[in-house]
Amino acid sequence: MPILQTAERISSTEPSDNYIFQRSVLAYAEAAKIVSGNVLEIGTGNGYGIEMIARKVSQLYTIDKFKNDNITGLLQQYKNVIFKKTTIPPLTEIASNSFDFVITFQVIEHIKNDTFFLQEIYRVLKPGGQLIITTPNKKMSLTRNPWHIREYTACELKKLCLHRFDIVKTLGIYGNNAVMNHYYINKEAVKKIIRFDVLNLQYRLPRWFLKLPYDVLNRWNRKQMVCRNSNVLTIKMDDYFLADVNDECLDLFYIIKK
């Protein structure tokens, strides 16, 4: 993986992404226990969740602004999967009341108009349909991520969702001791990097200006973490778990109903 490739696109084959990749896989594994019927996925990413979801549903309609070879191969393997390359919102060419479930993982923090985003999801869900959504827990973020327009606390995301939806479950994704050991080692490493930001520019400069240096430093730091703590490569999906949400979860995992 080139060092300048954005760290926002998680790879299953890049060792330094393993810590975050396994956390992302857990969201799909938990969603696969719930979903059925016709499902819309907003944010295909590299496609690593397609297989888990496609096996459980009648049809998976998955959308993203990028398409890669991995997605192409999965489309050939799973005939009940449809991929559309598009930007959102709105959810163009998708009829109202079409889906039993919508899943969208690590997407809403990138959306400028998050209220409209949720309105569109509400529109395409069938009555009684459910949305499963994940996003980073702002309380556990180590620094500003310029790729994120905003991040949410547990209360902020709940308040936003309640504008349209009924809350079913407010959960969080947590890690065991191995995961949290890496988290705190990484936290110290990030502190050493941002100590040079004496003018607090990470919060004062526009997001577009910070994206390239953030990607370079984030990728470099992830690779350094592997060198310093090779145990990060042994972290598995089972090292993460769902529990009731609080300020110490790594990601928010909400299930909400139309």
C-alpha cells in the first residue's frame, strides 16, 4: 500500500490496518445476525462486508463513490448483490419504501448534511424498516480527522436520529485488553506527533489543507505501531464486542427504526 493512500479506506491486506479492519468487520458480523430481505448498504468501501451480508439476505444493493477489483469479483460470485457507483445524498434512483434494512458504517461523519442523509434513509426504508449505523465515538478520538466533517458523542448521535427514527438499541463497539493496550500505546504516539503543533493548527486550519499531512502521518504512525508492537497483527474480530453505549466505546453502533 503506498504511503500516500488515504488511511480512510481500510484494507484487509495492509498489516498496519489490522487493528481498525477487525473492528470494522465486527460491525458487519453483528449486522449479519439481524438483517434479512432487501438490504441497502451505503458505503461499500473495499467490499469486505459484502460476503457476510449477501449470504443472509434476499438482495443486497450496495453503493459507493468508488469501485475496485475486489467488488467486481464479489459481484460475479454473489448474484443477489447489485453495486452502484454514486455519491450521496440524495439516494438517487432509489424508490421510497424499498428496503427492509439499511446499513451504513463509518459514513455519516463524512456527510455535510447529516440531517438530509438520514431523511433519505428514512424515505427508502419500508415502514418498520431498520437502520444500522456506526460512526467513531468522538470521546475516544485521538486527534482531529480532517476527512470527517464532524464526529458524534453518544448523545449527539441519538438526538440526531430521534428527529426521524425510533431508537431500538444504542450500543457501542469495545475492545478487550489487547485492543485497549494498543489504543493507549497509539494515543501516546499521537501525543508525541501533535506536541509540535504548538499553534493548535489542527483545529484552526481548513480540512482540505490538513488531509495530505494527516494521511502521511497517520499511515506512518500505523506502520510504526506495527514495528513497536507486533501484537497488533494478532488482533482478531473476536477481540471486539458490543455492549451498551458509554463514553469509552470506540465506535457507536445504533439500531433505529422507521
